[in-house]
Amino acid sequence: MRENVVSKSRHYGRLAFMSVVTACLLAFVFSQAAKGPAGIPAVVIYSFAAGFGLEFVCASWTGRERAGRRSSLPR
């Protein structure tokens, strides 16, 4: 395979993995929130981790699109 295809596959694989992990963290946050006041410490901690995951996914997604646009411009 070409190096470009391998690079894109790795990037989207990493993006998919981080999306799944972030979705699991968000599900855990909601399940802990349903417990009421007893789940507040877990909600705070896992919300913080999920926030970082969401930021990573958003930055990776838009970063890939911007890189694609830059490479298509004539030099």
C-alpha cells in the first residue's frame, strides 16, 4: 500500500478508537449521574476525562480536514 493510505488509515483508526473511548466515558458519566448525589465525585472526574477526549476528537477531525485542504492548494 502507498504510504499516504497507511497514514490516513492510522489517523482514522486513532480517531475511531478515541471516539469509542470518549463515548464509553460519557455513558459512564450519565450512569453515575443517575445515582444522584452519591455519584457526584465520579461524574466530576469522568466528565473531565471525557472533555479531553472530546477535545482530542474535534481537533483531530478538523486538523485532518485542514491538512487535506492545504495539500490540494497549488504551490
